[in-house]
Amino acid sequence: MTAKTTLGIFGLGTVGTGVVTLLGDNPQFEIRAIAVRDRAKPRDIDLSSFEVTGDPFKLADDPKIEILVEVAGGVDPAYQVIKRAITNGKHIVTANKELIAKHGPELFDLANRHNVTIFFEAAVGGGIPLISTLHRGLQANRISRVAGIVNGTTNYILTKMEREQKSFAEALGEAQAAGYAEADPTDDVEGRDVAYKIAILSSLAFQAPIEVEKVYRQGITAISDLDIKLAAEFGYRIKMIGLAQPGVGDSGVSLDVRVHPMLVPRHHPLAGIEGVNNAIFIKGSAVGEIMLYGPGAGRFPTASAVVGDIINLASAIKLPDFARYFQLPISSQVSDIFPIGETTNAYYIRLDTEDSPGVIGNLGHAFGEHGVSLHSVLQKHVADDAATIVLLTHQVKEKQAQAALAEISAQPTTRQIGVVLRVLS
Amino acid sequence: MTAKTTLGIFGLGTVGTGVVTLLGDNPQFEIRAIAVRDRAKPRDIDLSSFEVTGDPFKLADDPKIEILVEVAGGVDPAYQVIKRAITNGKHIVTANKELIAKHGPELFDLANRHNVTIFFEAAVGGGIPLISTLHRGLQANRISRVAGIVNGTTNYILTKMEREQKSFAEALGEAQAAGYAEADPTDDVEGRDVAYKIAILSSLAFQAPIEVEKVYRQGITAISDLDIKLAAEFGYRIKMIGLAQPGVGDSGVSLDVRVHPMLVPRHHPLAGIEGVNNAIFIKGSAVGEIMLYGPGAGRFPTASAVVGDIINLASAIKLPDFARYFQLPISSQVSDIFPIGETTNAYYIRLDTEDSPGVIGNLGHAFGEHGVSLHSVLQKHVADDAATIVLLTHQVKEKQAQAALAEISAQPTTRQIGVVLRVLS
């Protein structure tokens, strides 16, 4: 009979409740204490057998706790609580994407100095074993791209829009009604959630952290059902993508990390991912292209990853000097982010224009002048004097495309630029 | 400057050459010796800087080798060489599916007793990190199903048949011409290769070995382009599947492990896997459904997994007493295989019959008598007096379906039973 591994659990929302349920009466573990924000709040589980506190720092200071499990979310107070726990020699299991994206390198460094370990499999992709795959599974590879559908809410909305010809607003409303979107959906639909996750994946794939606040983001709010229909006609599906790859054409250490909807070719593995599912596509120098797929959120998928981390950590703890085996090879030097203007993409552009003879000529002139070559042009008469024009360009530097669009925007025949989307190649 | 980890490499075919190339001049490793079957054979790589031997046992006996990397394949002499190496205290990295499927439990047990470790990520799914996912990524789950497309050759053939309306023979010929199928394709098209791989995945998912020779196998040679077309009309794609799940309705420890083509519903994640790619679908009690996808074979994808194992093992070796961290929780007690007759499936059945009024009545009578209920019946007039009838049944026990088919086979209006396929539900 080996001694039980002792846990302190900070946070008892959706994921925390799942964790306590999954641990159940697993004889390997003892939950020493649970810290919650509101002790009076009714819960799905019976807490009578646990010590419950309102002060998470008590967990960080309790010498009888070996592993602090942080499932509270947000930076404050998780950041301070975890730093205190590490300083007190505790190992950490966390599901906190925002915290790891913003303060990961500092926390990993602190953990290394205190010879403890931070596991965070649940921070990205719910129960999909991503972190361990990037850390341990692809060691023989130089990674050349990580591209993920890592936000279930936006994928649910885009799937609804495509399958049921809904508008963005209608699909968002249904996502909210189904519990897949928050009352304030900004973090999801504007790409902030994706930015945290791709920042974490990028730091593992390229072994250098980035500043997540500097990641370029474009949301999905301007996408119309017409865009989804026309993209399909061109052979694509529109997906919200977090992308990380080495910046091309830059001599220093620079990572092209960005978050925006993309037109994904119909036969690309990412094109088939529907509903609230997540998938992460990885391109490695030796392995080629692999993809990991599964539910990206939810109580039990996420708790599956948290409890998996707890079990792995508990078995590792029994080894002498094991912590360095799990040290992440992430440089402490922050990598520059490759400027969005320097990235090369093909573009899908939807414009509202006057329906007059000179329009296509004006557009062609502006694109030609800035070196943007067109792949397809599709004109749709929408009213007596109005047309919608959709263009697909060949690969070109973002700044050239933007310069052409600025010129087009100023043309008298242009009413408005509806949406500009990049194409995954 | 830490000491180099010393390797002996047994086998220098496609994968071995990839391994030596990927290790390149990695300063972490020293290849002490390479054992090959035929020293005179011309190779893609320069071997002048390596010690090359024809005797793999020399590697197993060399006290200066820490890790034996076995990429020779086959049971003989790999089995004896690896046993000797383990007894001599060496760690093992192997890509050998047949060896692990047939002798895994014995070798793991021997390794545990000698406090060494066997890594075999490359044995299933090429470069897709599968073994580590099942071993470490899903610890919090009870697995209820593993279903995989784990043979690139058969998936390539079935994809060709579907996309280009080729016959089995034509598609096989093209697979051979493209180097995706052997001159003797039996191991692939009859499911033996899949059986090795699903036996390994099953032992990890359910923590008990099975006897791979007892796994039920059905090949893909009887599948016609008509079957693929009709399956599509019913909403399915035909895929060669290795399946492992707990045997239902059985009180003892019994695993339902089998290899056969299946009708996969069009929206199931496995339905979209095309060409030589592999994918493994896993259903866990907490995580739900996840899938891992990628190239299942080939020089560099497989070498990616082998070298990944080598790198992980080399970093683990530096820890005191690390081997038990990697011990697989596989029971030494062999699990019974759930009898195929007791499994429950829906069936796709194609029959050649006389084109006479009583035929459907005869069929209906035979199915009804054995409790087989029909979901769809499709009759196709093929010649003056001949018809092809395709039936889709509801879920029923295999032995009932087989009893009905035996009766139908004996009916005077039946010319032959063309193919019987199971449906993935």
C-alpha cells in the first residue's frame, strides 16, 4: 500500500466539478481541500466529505498538499496562487489557457528552479492529448506548421451557418441557446480564446514564447452566409483558424502566429471538422501531416485531461529527481511575431459596388498596380444599381493586398469592402 | 557536456535508413554499430563511418550499447536478439508490430525484471503518436472502443475503387505500381497486418493481451465497385477496420477484437480518411470521441516515431530508476476473445439470385425465421434471369445472421452470396 497523493483543488466550476467526479473515490488520491469563490453556491456534487475554503492561498501554503490543481481560470488570482504554490514546492496541474499563454515561460522557469513540474494538457483542445504530443511525440521533427480549429463556439456557429444557411446572428443565438456560447461571446467570436491556445501550441512547437497580446486577430462577425456559399463554390469551407509557423523571409527568430477565419480547401483534413469539435493539424519535417481531433471543451473531456495529468504526475512523483524529465524546452527569450503585412496569403474578398460598366476595370487596375493577381472573379447583381463582387487572389504579400484594398476603398464605384478572408494553402 | 547515448541499430531497410538519416549527426547520440542481413547490398546512405556487422547478436552483447533499435521486422531473429539485449540490460526501441503483437507481454515482463524499457511507438500508425496517447493521454478514461484504419494499402485500394470506380484487381495493381502494395499483398488485403496492430492497440486500451492468431479476420478481396457505390447510396463508405471493444454480454474478461471491412457512416470521422493515411478513433468514458490521423507508414513518418522514442528514452535514461515510470499496465493474463458469433452488428449483404417472383419472399422468410430484421432492400435486374439483391439489416447477433445466410445459400433461387459486410455503429 503506497501513500496517497494529496491534492488541493482550486476552482469548482464546470471543469472542477468534473475533476472531483472523475477522481471519485480513486484510492490513489486524497483531495485535501477545495478552494471556491462562493462557498454558498449550490453544486452538482456533494462536498460534505471535503474541506472547503474560500481562500485559495491556503492550498498554496498547505504543507500536506503535493499537487495543486488549478481549474479556476483567469489570471487573477490564479497567477499569484500558483506562484506561491510553486515556491512552496508543489507540483501544478492547470487547465488555464490564459494564464499559460500570458505567463507560461515565467512559471516554467520558476518551477524549474523549485524542481517541480507544471502540467497543462487541458489548456488547449480539451481532452485531446495535444501538449504531450507536441512535447514528446514529435521530438524527431522540425515543425513547420501548427494550424488548429481550437474554439468550439466559432466552429459550431460556422457549421450552423453552412449546414442550415443561417446568418451569423442567428447561428450565434442558437449557440447561446445551446450553451455553446457565452452571453457575451466576444472572447470566442473575436478570436481571443484562439489566440491564447495557439500561443501555447506555438511555444511548444517552436520552443519560444511569444507575446499573446501582439498576435493578429480577426473575428468571424463579418462573415455572411453568402461568403460560406461562395467559398463552397470555389471548393472551400470557412473555418476559424489559429496558425503558427516560422516567419518566412525574416532572418531573425520570428514566428508567424495569427488568428483569423480562413478558406480551407475541401479535401484538407481540417475542412471536415464540424460542430463544437476541435482539431489540430501539425506538419513535421519527418512525420509529414498529422491531425488530432476530438471534443475541445466540456466538463468531462476537459476533466479527462486534468485527471490524466494528475495520474501521470502522481506516478512520476515517485521517481527520484523526475521533474527535469518534464521540463519544457521553451526558451526564455520571447520570439518576435512576424508582421502580418509581411505574411503571404491568397485572399477571398467580397465587395459591394455600383453596378456600372467601369467597376471591374477599376478593381483590375488597383489590384494590378499593387501586384495582386486574380484567380477568380464572380459578380452578382443584387439590386438596380448595386452589385456584389467576390474575388479570389493568387498568393501575395498582405501589405500589397491591403494597399490595393485601400485604393479600391477610395474608388467612387466602391460602396464598401464586405469581408477579406485568407485562404489556407 | 553530457555523455552521448549509445545506439545499436538492427535493420537497415526503408525504416532503418530513415532512422540513420534522421539521427544524422545529432551530437546527443552515437551509433555504435549497425547490423544488416546483407552487407554487400547497396544503400541510400553512406555507411563508411559506421561499424557494420552481419550478426545482430553482437549488438545485443556489446556492453557499450545502451539502446538497441530494432527496425528489421519479423519475428525471427528479432525475438531472440531483443531477448538477449534485454537480458544484457539494454533498452529497446522497436518498430516491429508482429513481434509486439505476438510476444509483447513476455518481452514487457522480461524488461520489467531487468529494469529496462521497451518503446514501440512506430509499431502502429507510423508517425502518429498513438502508443503514448493510449498509455499516457487517456489515463482518466475507461476505453469503450478503439477502431482504426491502420493499413495504408487497403485504404489506398478502397479509396481508388471509390474515387475512380476501379475494380479491386485494378486498384490493387495500381497500389503495387505506386509501391503501396507488395508483390504478394496477402498480409495487407487479408487483414493480417491490421490484426497485429489492433492486437497491440487493444492490449494498451484494455490492459490485457490477446492471442493475435485467434482474431477474426475478413479481407477486402470480395468487395466490388458495386458494393462501394451501393454503400454510398445508403450513406456509408467502406473502410478496412481493426476494432477492439469489451465483449458485450459476456461475464468474464473477454475482448471483441476483429478485423474486417465495415460500412462507416458518412459523417463518422473515420469515413473521411483517404489514400494511404491511417486514423485511430478512440472512445473514452470521460473524453468522448477522439481521433488521431496521419501517414501510417513510409520511411520518414515511421523513422519519426522511432527517433522520437530514442530521444525520449535517452532523456529518461538520465533519471535514476526511471524504467518503472514507463512500465505498461498490461496484465500478463491473456484475455479471451469474444466469439465472433456472439457479436452484434448490422449487415450489408449482396446476393446473386434468380430474377423470379418468389425470391424476395424466400429471403424474407429466411431472415424472419432467424430474427433478422431488414432495414433496406434494393433489387437490381442484371440479366434476363438474374438479379442482384442488396440488403441492409438492423442490429442482430452474428450467429443469427449467419444462420439466415446458410438457409438462403441453400435456397434454389439463390445463385451465390456475393459479400457480407458489417456496419459500424
